Amino acid sequence: MAAPAPSADIWHSLFNFYLTSAITISAVVFAIMIYVLIRYRSRGEANPGDPEYRIGDLSQRGSVKVAIALTIILGVLFLGLTTSTFSAMEFMEEIPEDNPDALHIKVLAFQWGWRFTYPNGKTLTGELRVPAGVPVILEITSQDVFHTFSIPAFKVKKDAIPGRINYAWFEGKYAGEYTIRCYELCGVGHAEMLARLLVMEPEQFEKWYEEFSSKG
Amino acid sequence: MEGKEQTRVNPLIVWLFTTNHKNVGILYLVTSLYFLVVAGILALTFRIQLTVPENNFLTASAYNQAVTAHGLFMLLWVVTPLASAFANYVIPIQIGAKDMAFPRLNALSYWLYLASGIMALSSFFAPGGTADWGWTTYAPLNTLQYSPQAGGSLMGLAIIILLSSSIVATINFMVTIFRLRAPGMKLMLLPLFSIFWLVTIFLMLWAFPAFLAPLILLVADRVLGTVFFTSPEGGALLWDHLLWFFGHPEVYILLLPGLAITGDILAVFSGRKLYAKKVIVGALIVAAILSYIVWVHHMFMTGIHPGLREAFNITTELISIPFGVITISYILTLVGGKIRFTTPMLFAIGALALFIIGGASGVFNSSVALNFGMRGTFWVVGHFHYTIVGGGITGLIAGLYYWWPKMTGRMFNEKLGKLHFIIYMIGFNLLYFPMHALYDMPRRIYVYEAATGWGPINMLITMGGFLFGASFILFFWILLDSLRRGPVASDDPWNAKNYSIEWNVPSPPPEFNFPEGKVPVITAQGLEFRSINEIVGGPVSGISARIGPSKAPNIPANGGTPMEHHGPHLSPWPFVLSMGVAMTLLGLFFGPGLLILGLAVFIGSLVGWGWEDLKERFHVAIEALGEKWPFDKVENHTFAMWVFVFGEIGLFGPLFMAYFFVRANASLTGFAWPLPGQIHDITLGALNTILLFTSGLTMSLALIGAKRGEEDLLRAGLVATFILGAVFLAVKGFEWSELFAEGITFGSDISASLYYVLTGIHGAHVLAGLIALIYLIIKAYKGGFSPHRHVGVEAFAIYWGMVDAVWMFLFPLFYLI
Amino acid sequence: MDEVWKYVMVYATLMAALVIEVALAVNWRTLGPLSTAGVLAIASLQAVFGFLYYMHGIYGSRSITLMMILSLAVIIPLFIAFLFSIEFPPHITQITEG
């Protein structure tokens, strides 16, 4: 399934990789656990003979080598997993500032809605229109409380914090309509803090933008 | 369950005034289960709201309040207190002690917990309802401007009292576990529950005060009008860092007790030693240390420095390693055993299984990149419920079944217990597993559109929620049924007497846990009960006991009867003091009459407590005969004071860091920080510094006097310290009134807010010190101190030194730079 | 009087440090950041003295000193995190208005 944005492509492939790893590892652990539970179940009476442990017994069971080996295996596994995501993080955060075609939008979060300011200084509230295939750079802030800006379908997300500017970017591959949502509880209107993202064909966008700019 | 001598006291009085660790444990148990029901019902109400799209069962405001209260109750009033119930009940027995180190402080922890719970419940009835900002209480939604309801402030105060209760408990457990162990009971010999609880206590020691810091700032913002979270210099990130700096140790505080019980039960019911116990404990310590350096993973989307986020990404992922090691060691423990599938064992296995799933979903969350999707969604909700409920609470339920016969002397219905397990597991997984599929659905939205397609999954989740809730009805029925007609339990129903000490004493244990006049001794051969004389008499072979300064064990000096109303183990003051605190603070919201009454009760209880001490009406039944490593050389009271001081660093450290953050931000935002001498008079500040330095000297001289038995020096030193402290407060008061007269108030700007709150907290410490000094001075004039008995003076000297040390930083920060 | 004398000496040291501290802040302000650093260094030294003598840490057990150091170490990550949260991400050059 092709995602509607490059960021979503990357995110989904990463997610699937993690999911496969997690399911495999958990399955192995669960298989061992179930095997052990069945293999070593008590077949006798309720209180089988003397247990191995004794109060005051400092001697250890098991070998340190196993523990060290386990630590190294888990370390390689987990650190390998996590560092493999740094390139994805960099891609998702690397703002394409040098791209001359990029569209710069200022995003203002407020209780409860989104206001978008275009380079021409005009604003839209509750709707963001952008051309397809062009990177859009967002300067996100909030005028009141802590909000989180997100386009869930694109896997774009950034906190909107009063007094701070945060940057995010996205690129819609195809024309279409998507949802912008708030992902941090921001008061009673949190659930309805939505906006419409309209990714348009570039020509259509040009036409609309010209009209939008020339309007009073 | 009282000892014979107390049977004639009214049972209500016993429960209100008890200081016995087992009674306190049962009080904790009952109260925490009550809050579990309250928080569970809150969860079901908002689950009903989410069952179908565009539902209108709850309003947005009611929904937000329910979500917030559910989170706060579960985190603060349910999980840790439930773990505390077991810790109180079994840890003194497991380490071989007759009671906690400070029984009255133990009772105080409980009553403050209850007081905070009453305040939290009352906040629903305050004008405008309770807090509705989510348990994370993000700034600046938590400020008066955006959440004006009084209940929010009351909830903040309730949490402050709860944290105070936990800090008292922390100190008590630290002294108890380190210093009251039986002869031969080395730390590594303790069952996992005691070891894990000790580590939990270390997390609490610094994490809870670190939460106290932002809460004090928040309540100041809401009540005094300071501007910490509304000004851009402090604001959202200040709260975020301070909250999560507490927040991540906190999740291990919630998890570790349940995880520990799981391990103990796996060993007991397989009859096998724990696999590589040293490695488990080592991994635990590593995880505990790491827990202090992972909190930024809650802030991956805040736009802070990418390098910082990558570093915290790695530390977060590192935490999987120790927990992976613990999990595998648990599974390996079972190998070669004869596994008995009793109810506690089933819940322990269930806890381990759920924890594995929670751990796996946690790996996703550690990645910054995946956070672009996960942050703030139901995926996260699913993850932390699998770890905290799945790993933590399931483990605690296993523990309740495990220790139930010990605590009540009754067995429960095993068949129903197994049925409970089945319903619990189905309900749990139906409730939380589908949440992973909602990785786009925001948390804490009260309504969603049908077009999102989230409806069917939410329906499933709610059904799971009700099934899970039903499993608790069965659970409580099993417990009540056991109390009513359960068969009498033997001392050791689980064949665990070789595992830990509590299964070697009657069910329930006698008042002082062990056979009359005997104490447990651990030798290489195992557990023995020996008479005290035998131990004090001389070195016992095979015991590494170091005999502490011998205190006369538990016999009132006047030979008085222990049945008196103020008998040795009953004290009304922890209860009365806590109710005074609750009434005073509730009075702030519900009327001045209550406030005045509360203050009177509070002050009266302080006097009463002091009087009880001066008259030596309360006797501590403990003897410090055994293992005390590594705190052999510190006396219990002094050690307790040190632990308190370490906790204070956990409070003042974050406060000073807040100062640093605000001050550094101020240079970016162009805020004009007052120049030295511009607002705060350097001469007055220096005068106060001199006063405090001098009082430090006089206090040291008083201690020297006490050690040498020079009563005059002791008294003169204490009185001089008192006077100097009082003058300090007077100068401080003068400064404040001058500033107010100039129009500089709490909310004038962020620098004024910082000044008032930081010096105010310090001033409150001075005031508390003066109150303690009054007690010491009275005691000194009554001849209560001698060269061999002066721990009170010594402990106070440490406290006063800390107050001095804090001022050593406050003076330059506000007056000089 | 040896012990009493020792505490008087500690007291005198603390007072001398106070004098230098105030002098640094008031008379040597021209040193700028150096003055601030000096003031904070003196405050830290005073606090060490406070721990050793006024809190009698010097007579206490080594475990206590170790825990004291541990308590202070816990604060360090918070300091680092705050430090890296003050600056905006490096690619941001201007602060714009919403």
C-alpha cells in the first residue's frame, strides 16, 4: 500500500520492520515459556518434596556467562534496532530549507482550531491548501496552551508550544483530502480541534493561490 | 490480630491509633482497593462514552475530569499504596524485624495518604469540578487562566500531601530495611520483593520530591498568582521536564513491586531457586539508574535539541536490556522445577506474559522516528497499561492471593481463583490489545467521527473493559467469601517456609511477628529463632551480627501496663495530625470554619506528639541486633534525617534547575533580570546570611554540649539558634513587606515569582526548624539529653546544616548575580 | 576547647568567604561572567563546608557521603536536559511571530 507522503512511506516501513521483529522475538519467548510451563508442570501431589531454595543460602544458580551472553545479544538487537531509526528521524526532521520551491506556512494553534498563514500574509482557519509534490515547511506555535499538530495520514507530528516555534515539513504525493488533528489534551475542545488538509494538483493550487492573494 | 494485651481496647480505637506495621498494611490494602474501585468506575464511564462514534453519554468537561482523575488515582492512590500494603505487612517479617523503624511515622504515612485521598475525592465537589487537564497536567493548560476550577488547585494540594506521605514512608523503609535486618540477613539473602522494594524506595527518594517541586510551583501559580507556567521563560517546557523527570522513575516505582512478587512466586511454586539472582538484582539496579535518564522520550516532539533526543532514544532502548535479562531469568527459573499452578502462580505467569507484550510495544516508543506516529495516541495507552496494569497490578494481585492466607489466616476458593484468572486475562487482553490498532486515534478525545473507522475497535475495547471490571467483582467476592467461611490457613499453606521468613510464623503473625522473646537468626544452615539474650550475650557462631548499642527492649521504664489507652503501640497523633492537615487544606476551599478548626487540630496534634515524646509514652519495640550494612555506623534517627536530607536535594535540586532554566531563557527572550542590589537589598541579604551562619555555629556548639554532657552549653546553643533563626525570619518578613509596598508581588514577573517561592520554601524550612527547636529546648531544660542520648540534637543539627546550605545558594542567586 | 575552636574556625572561614563573595558581586562586577562564576564557586565551597561541618558529614559514615554525592548526581541529567532545551534547534535562525 502506497502511503500518501514520503514521511508516511518511511514510517510504515520502519513500523513494519519493528512489528516483524517484535512479533518474532515475543513468539520465541512465549514459545519457550509455554514449553517450560508444560514440560516442568508438577505431576504429583499439591506439595511436592523439598524445594531447592533455602533461607540463608547465598549460593547462586545459573551461570554469569549466560547472563553476559544474554546482555550482549539483547544489546546488539535493541541498539541495532534503535540506531537504525536515526536516519528516518533525520529525514523526517531535516527541513528542506534550501529547496526554492518549498512553501512556507505558519501554523498557529489555538483553543480550539488551527490558523494557517501563507507567504502572502493571508490566513486560512480550519483549512490548509497545499500543492502536491512540493515540500511544505511548517512553523508551528500556539497562542494559548500546549497542542500537538499532526497529519496522521502523513505521520507528521510536532508539538505546538506557546512561546516557542517548532518546525515540521511534509509533502503530499497525490491530490486528496486529509485530516489535521491535535494530539495533546488542550481543554474541552480537544476532540474537535480538527482542520482539513487539501492537497491539490499544482496547477489548481496556483490558480487558487492567485485568487486568494488578490482577494481584498 | 492484635496481641492479647490489646483485646480490651475498643477495636475502632485500635484501627485509628495503631502503629503496628501489619495493621497499617491492612489499612493500606483496604484503602487502595477502595481507590481501585473508584478509579475503575471512572474508567468504565469514559469507556462507555467512547464505545460508539459521536456518543454523548458524557460532556467534554466530565470526560476530561474522569480521564484525569482515573489516571491520577490509579498512579498515585492505587498502585503504590497497594504495593505499600504488602511492603508494610511482609517486609518487616521478611527482614526479621518486629516492626518498622518508626512505627508512628508509619501510621503517619498511611493517615496522610488517606487525608490526601479524601482531599482528592472532595475536589470533585469543589466549584467547577476537579482537575481536567489529564494526569500529565501539561502547562499552561494547568494554570488558572485556562482551568479556573478550584478543584484543580485542591487536587494539586492533595498530590502534595500524598507525596509527603510517600516521603515519610520512604525514610521509614530505608531505615527499616538497611538497619533492622535479623542477624545474618544479608541484603542478597532477602526475597526479591524486599530487594525490589528497597530499589523502589531509592527511586521514590528522589523522584517524589522532584514531582513536589513543579507541583509547588503549580499550586503557587494557581493560589498565589505566580507566573512560572504562564511566562515564556518557564512555561510548558519547564513543566514537561520536571514532570517527566519524576515521571519515568515513577513508572518503575509502579512496576517493580509487582515484578518482584512475580519472581518470588515463580520460584516458590516451581520449587526452584531464582535463576541468577545476582544478575537479576544487578539488572534491576541498572534499570533503576537508567530510569533517571530516559524521561526525554516523553518529549520527542517538543522540538528540543535533536542530539539530546537521540541520546535519550539510546538510553531508553538500553532499558530493554536489563528488563529483558530479568524476564529471561524468570523463565529460566522455572526450568527443572515442579510447577504448581495455584492461583497466585497463574497470576504471576500472567503478569510475566503481559509484561513481555508491554515491553515489546515499548520498544516502538523508544524510537524518535516512530514517535511521529505514536505520540499521543492509543498505542501509548495500550503500551503503558500492558506494563503497569499487566506487569504491575497483575503481579500485585498475585501477591494478594499469595499473602492473603498469611494476612487473614484464611484460605480462599482455588477454583474461583482460577476462574478469576481466566476472566481477568480475557478481559485484560480484549481491553488493551486492540488499542494498538488505534495508533492514529488521539488520547483523551471524548468524541470521534464515524468516518475515522475507530468505532468497532472501540466497541471491542469497551466490552473488554466491562469484562475486566467484572473480573474484579469476582475477585472481591472471592476475598469476602474467604473471610466469611474460608478454611483456616496453616502457617505455610504454599510450602514456602524455606523461601522467606513470613511462612515460618503463624497466620496471621502475632503482634511482634516472632515467638515470644525470640528473634530470627539466619545462619548457613537456615532460619532459627533464638532468644535475645543468646544473641546479646556474645558472638554466636556463624552469625555476622554486629550488636548495636543495646536498647532496653520494649519494657516501659515505669513498668506501666501496656494496656493503657496510650499504651506502647497506640498513638492518636498520626491520625489526628493527618486529619488536621486535611481539614486545614479543605477549609481553603469549603469555608474558613473548617480551616480554623483544622489549624487548631494540626497545632494541637504537634503539641500532643511532642508531649507524648517528652513523657516517653510511646515505646518502639524494635532492637537493632542484626545486619546493618552499609549503614552500620549511623544511628537510626540520624540516618532517617540523612535520608530526609537526600530527599530535600531531590526537591531543591529541581527548583534550582528551574531557576537556571528560567534565567537562561530570560537572556533569550530579552527579559530584564534585576541587577544585583536593584530590587533585593544586598545588605539585608548579607545580614541574613550572617545570621544563618552564626546559627549554624551555635547549633554545632549545642551538639558539642550535648555530647560532653555540658547542659549549659547545650541549652545556650539551642536558645541562641532559635533566636538567630527567628531574627532571620523577621528580616525576611521585613524584606517581603518592603517589596510588597513597592508593588512587587508574587505575580509581578518571573524573577519575583522565583524569589518569593524559593525563599518562601526555605523560610518554611526555617519555621519548621524553629518548631522543632522549641521541642528540643523544652527537652533540654527537662534534662532529656545526655552524652549517650542526644540523637534528637544530632539529627536536628543535620537538618539545620541543610537549611544553611540551601541559603548558601539562595543568597548569591537572588542578591549577587 | 579543640572542637569548639575548630567550629569557630569553620565559622570564620564561612564569613570570610561571604565577604569575598559580596565583594566579587559588588566591587568586581566588571569581571562579568567571571564574577558570576566566582560567586557560584564560593557558594559551592561554602555548601561543602556546610555538609562537612555544620551537618557533621565529616564524622559520619562513608556511605552517607556516597549517598550525598549520588543525590547530587541525580540532578545532573536534569541540568543537561535543560541546557539543551534552551536553544532552539540549530537550523532555526529567526524567531517569527505566529
